[in-house]
Amino acid sequence: MAIEYKKSLAIFSGNVSVEEAEGLLDFFVKNPKGKINVADCSHIHAANLQVLMVVKPIITNEPKDMDLQTWLHIALK
């Protein structure tokens, strides 16, 4: 899996595909103040981005990829 879930933190790594979206939504339903770590993420499918755009979580660790970092900041405003 490209998302590992801790108590109130979702850790993204590699290519986060459409298959992860339902689990991500479930995580935020159970943890409305959940945070994300996207340091090792290289791509986020649009379905996951839609979940993040609704929740607007705090990003604890920014993506190393500067394009993804910029893209996320614009989408999560």
C-alpha cells in the first residue's frame, strides 16, 4: 500500500493510486483532524486529491518533489 496509517497520521509513499482513495476517506471519517506526511510521495491520484481538498489536512512533512509540493499547496488552499 502507498499509504500507511498511524493513529492520526497518514504517511504517503511512492505513487498513491486510485485504489487508496476509499481507505483515505475512511481514515479521515474516523480522524477528522488527521494529518498527512507526503515526504516520500511522488504522485497522488486525483481521487485522493479530492479527499484531501475536502478535508484540508495539515501536512507534517512536505513532498521532496517541488512540483508536487507546489501543486498540493495550490489545491489545499
